[in-house]
Amino acid sequence: GNGQDACRQVRRHKPSLIIMDVAMPSMTGLEAAASLSPDRIAPIILLTAFSEDRMIQEATQAGVLAYLVKPFRSQDLKPAIEIAMARFRELLALESERDELHEQIETRRAVGHAKAILVARHDITEREALRRIQAQGLAMSKTLRQIAEAIILTEDLDRNVKGSV
């Protein structure tokens, strides 16, 4: 019925594909697409009678993965759906890879900092510091990052206590 209802229905039912018209009351299809796109629920295909460059650019910015200009032929729908679904899978895979890389970077940063703390505190080698972090992680069923962050937190607390005395 309208863009707001479309957003509610999509969030409630989690469809595998979203096809919306641009012209909807209370919230346009472009606004609804922009609202839904960050949630990564499903690929969004926009139907519209408008093919101006500005509208295409707005659809792209809203996260629309396919754009069909009315009137369209039924044979135009299948390729648009398949391409939108493929692009959506690629987008999810890239975001997952990005998140994994970010986690790896943050883990390496935390472990490096924690190793430096252990080296300074216990006069050991970096290799021994890493071994201790790994052993503690195994013993406590925690990730290297969790152990490293605990070491860093402890160091920060010790420094704050010593600084306030």
C-alpha cells in the first residue's frame, strides 16, 4: 500500500527478493529502498516509469540492485531478478570478507600490544609472550583477541592506579 508498510512487511517476513515501485504514498520506493538496503535482507529491484539519469543515480545510492523501466516485458524480469540475486550474494560475501579482515587486523593489533606489555613486564621474548597468550586462550576457551584485550585492560588499570597514588 505504501512505502512505510512495505518496509514493515519486508522486515517482518524477510523475503528473498524485494520488488518495489518508485511511486508509493507516504514513502517513495527510493526512500524505502534506502531504509531497507543497510539491513541486507534481500536484493531490491525498483520498478519505475522514469529513466532519467538523476533517478538512476538515486536508485544506485539507495542500494537498488536492478532497475526496470515500465512498461517492461515479462522476459525482462527474469534477467533482472537473476542479476540482482547474484549481485546481492556477491555483496554479502564481500561484506563478510571485509568483516573478517577487520577482525584479523584488530586481533593482530591487540596481540601485538599485549605481547609488548608482557615482554616489558616479565622480561621475556615476543615468542614467549605469544606462547603465553595462546596458552591462556586455550586454558580459558577464549580467543587470542579476548586474552590480548584483557592483558591491555589490566595494564591500563595498573597504570591508572599507579598514576592516582
